[in-house]
Amino acid sequence: MRLLMLALVLVFGCEVAELYSDGTRPITPGLDAGVMNDSGPGADSGPGVDTGLACVPMCSGRDCGDDRCEGTCGTCGAGDACSEAGTCEPVDPGCTPSCAGRGCGDDGCGGSCGMCAVGQMCTAGSCVSGPPDPPTATCSGTRGRDVGTTVPSATFTDCDGNEVSLDYLCGYDAAWVYSFATWCGICRSEMRTINDWVATQPADRFEMLIVVTSTTEHGTPNAAYCDSIRDEFGLTNATVLFDDGNRFLNTFYYGGAGAEMAYENGVMVQKGGVTRGLIESLL
């Protein structure tokens, strides 16, 4: 059976698996050929199936929103908004947007008070130049790779060649760690809009950390490639690192394109299936 599973991985190009210390717990493939996630409550609702030949849209039970193949499952009519579940829901007519004194960020009704220019971030309703300095952080608790444990003690390299310790994530109320590869359809779809969304979040309380884990040709990225990805997607509001030797997989026992974790004050609260709504609920 294990040989069969290995053969399937080789055929379909799956590069991600969640590993367990005893090596015996079975893994459940995710819907994206680039990622395997645990199933069950909180699992990702479904990136499209991308075998390298064609991405199959995932719109079953969805009337609107992203089809996970850089397309859409449909649009909502006037007065409705698309929920994270892919259903069109009426906008609360009794909600009054509150943007007094705010030039950016959430308007309190699911809308925005404005977007910041490239190179700026939204902090307390105002656009400020560049990301703020990371908060001084001291991690506590048990380090680990699972929900309920503190961020592992590990370092990665950013696009400018600087070593970055993951310890700094302990200084944020919420952090989203996301692994990226250009051959991953859902990853590209997420990156198209993630920078603008990050700009609406409080920069002093939230950190978006993107780790480039593979090149287009499934090779090992370097600083120059990392920089090209940062520029291509305009990731001015996120920290972009690269993995030059399976450090992501070895650190989290979980890796590859589309692997993601959510942290609250440095403690993992979700592994896989992270949504923007989840992050906003932590802030």
C-alpha cells in the first residue's frame, strides 16, 4: 500500500504531505494536486484539481466566488455579497459604514474605507509608508508543529538575503504563514488579491508571511527568484521569504505549495484551510 501511495505521488507530482513522528498515520490528499491536507472540520473547502495539465474548477455547492482555478463560480446581484461559503447573502441594510477619520481599512459593514497606494499599509485607518518594524517579541510555551504549540524556532531567508527568525511572529495578534509556488493555481489566485487585503488589516497587529517553496520548474528558489515573485504580485504588504532546501517541510512537517498555518500571539490555531475571515476574527 505504501508503495502504491508513493507511486501516486510520483505520477501526480504531489509535493506536500503532513508527516507524523511515527510515520504511520495515513494522510488524506487535498483537492489540489500540489497539497495534501488533513480532512475534517476546518479543512480547505477546495482548491481546484491541478494535475499540471488542466485545473478543474471546484464550484459544487457554490454560487459565487473563486473557483480555485483563477476563475469564478458566479457573481451576486445588487444588494447581495458573496460569503466565504460561496453563497450570495443579502447585505445588512441596517449597517451604516463608518469611515469618519479613516482613509483605509474596514468600514464596519464588510466594505472598505479606501485602499492604500503601493508601498503603503493601513494602520489604524491611515495609510503609512512601508510596513512597520516588527514588534519586539518573546515566544513562550512549547515549540511545535501542531495546533496549540508555539511557532517553531527556525530561520528562513528573505528576498534581500537577510535571515529571518520565525520568533518575530510571537509579537503579532495574528499571523498567516503561506507557502507559494508559481505552478500552483490556487496560490496564484490567492496572491492576486492578498496584498490589497493585507493593506486593510492593522499592520501593527497582523503579519502575512509568504514562503516561496519552489520555482515554476519545481526547482529550488533563491533570493533573485524570491524577489521576482514579490515584484510580479506586488507583495509590498507581506513579508516574503524563500525555502532553499526543504526547510519549510522540515520545520512544520507540512509543506509545499498552498500549505498554510494561522497563529494567534505566536500559537498555532489552525493548520490548513486558513481563510481571511479566520484571520479577521483574531484581530
